[in-house]
Amino acid sequence: MLHVDLDETEGIAILRPEGSLTKADFEYAAALVDQYLEKHDFLRGLVISTRRFEGWDSFSALSRHLRFVRNHHRQIRRVALATDSAIGQLGEKLADHFVAAEIRSFPFDDTIEAQSWVMQAPEA
């Protein structure tokens, strides 16, 4: 399951994955982000907060995740990965080559610091 909190005032989304992620999780997140982007040029940032990442429940879930990234990365200023999972460090290094957003990883216990960093992204 993927919990998504979208703060329209600050222009940030906080994603909290629990368990293996499904295709429907990414469709839900994309719908929320797309609704926001219909009214705004960009999303200031995205915070992904999970102690450990359990992956995707299927190839179609992974494929939908990659499509979400492809369709939105130019409209998101910063992405903070707040996790104790090794995927956080790996994700930061890999995504840096494919994603327009500035990416930074934080320990899970520093989720508040991650949110603060995302909110410091330029608005224009």
C-alpha cells in the first residue's frame, strides 16, 4: 500500500510505502499528482519515507512506477528518499543520471529534515 499526502499549500507530496507496491498504488499517486499539476507548473518536491523498501508485487507495478517517474520527473524540483534501506543510496545515485529533479537520501529517522530540504526548493 502507498499512502500519499499532498500538501497543496507547500507544493510537496509525501509518499509512505508499506509492503510490496502495486500497479494501483502508482496509478493512485499519479492521479493525485496530475490533479495538482493541472493547476500548477511543478511540484516543489516529493518525500518518500519508509524504514525499508519491500519492492513491487509484480512486473506491472515496477513498470507503472517507471512510467510515473518518466512522466513527472521534469515537473518535480526535489526528491528526498528517507529510508534505512540500501535502495535509498542506490536510488539517489542511479536516478541522478535519469531524473531532472535534485535527489538526496536521508536516514529514515531524519524524515522531518528530508521534508525541510524539499520545502527549500525554489518555487520558480
